[in-house]
Amino acid sequence: MTAADYTAALSKGESTPLAGPPAASPWDPELARAMAESGSTVMEERLLPALLSDLTRT
């Protein structure tokens, strides 16, 4: 998942406030920054297509 995937999911709604600082992501350094700027986390259901795409890459 990238910062772009996260931002796109935010636009679809169903976010909740972050409970603490976001963890750094080794695959996309911009992801934690995007989460910190928005102050929100996205429901996992909104991210499922991006997460599955990451898992099925060969």
C-alpha cells in the first residue's frame, strides 16, 4: 500500500482518528507522513483491493 492508495481510500470515507503516531513504512516513506497530516486511519475494508494487489504480485 502506498500513500496514494491511502489518500484515495480517505476520499471514500469511513476513516477514524489516529490513536497515536503512524508507524514508518519501509516500502513507502510518504505513507506515515500522509497519515500524520490527515490525522486519520482508514478502515481496512477500504484498503483490501490495494492490499490484495500487493500480495498477488509476482
